[in-house]
Amino acid sequence: MTKQIQFGEQARKSLEKGVNTLADAVKVTLGPKGRNVVLDAKFGSPTITNDGVTIARDIDLEDPFENMGAQLVKEVATKTND
């Protein structure tokens, strides 16, 4: 498999889109009016949670560069949760 490479503004926009996608999924759980999120499980029943770290861990994006941005946020969230 060949490696894909992005540079400059295109790379920043791809990473930012991944970060924003993950942030949009997590931000609905924040605050006193925070809502629950339903996570589809590959096996078993869906999971209902309002824990941002759990939601972040479950998200994988199709675009590899956007997924890298999401992975960066996941790493920070996991270290913060420890």
C-alpha cells in the first residue's frame, strides 16, 4: 500500500476537520444540559453514555488524515482521564 502525504494548508484543514468532528460528538455531553450519546456496538446492544472519553475512544473516521486529527484528541483525552 502506498503512503499518502499532505502538506501545508491541506494537511492542517484535514487534521482540523477530524478534530472538529470528534469535538462535535463530545460537546453535546458537556454542561448541566448535557445529553447522552448512543454508541453502536459491533457485537451486543448499543451503549448509552455521556462520558466524553468513552465517546472519543469509539470514533474512527474513514479519511486517514481526519482520523489522525481525531487520534490526537483521543490521546489528550485519555491522558486527562487517567
